[in-house]
Amino acid sequence: MMLLSIKFDIKAASTTLGRRPSNDIVIDDSAISSLHAYIIQQPNPDFPEYFEFFLEDNQSTNGSFINDLPVTSRKLLHHNDIIRFGWNKFKFINDSEADLEATVHMLNKTL
């Protein structure tokens, strides 16, 4: 088993992952579809200075997983989630979310 430590910065509103060289993140593995999945970045609706990240599978052959649960629709990613495509695992690190969770916030929302 080979373990690589590679960091990918997610800066675009939509980041593509897959086997095809034109993807933003290329995973060179035959178990990965040519355009396997997307990571979508959106401002947090309550704290727009923070961003939320979502994983969306692109009807890939072997699926996408977050913490070993299959992704069947767009799913919110959380700090330290383990994302798996085929046999390839990635750890999602979002230091901003960790900072946001460490701070108590009160929202005044009218129901």
C-alpha cells in the first residue's frame, strides 16, 4: 500500500475530480470515472465570510463516499471527513470550519 500526502487547495466555485487530464484534480486510477465527482464551494448562508463545501458524485461507476457512506446527492463536507473514490482516500481539511465550530455564534432569525 502506497500512502501519498498531497494537498489540493479548493478555490473555484466548482472543482472537478476524475481520471481525465482536463479535471482540476486528476486521479490516475482505472476505478475512477473520467469525470467522477465535483466539489462545490458556496458562501455559508449565515456567515458569508465562511464557505461551505459540498461533494456531488457525477453518476460514477464506482461511486463516491464520505466517511464510508455513499454519496447519492449533494452532501455537505465537514472538517476531517474522509472522502473515498474507488480505493483512493482523501481527508477534507477546512480550518475555517474548525474555527467557526470553536466559536459560539447566536443568530437572530425571525420565524
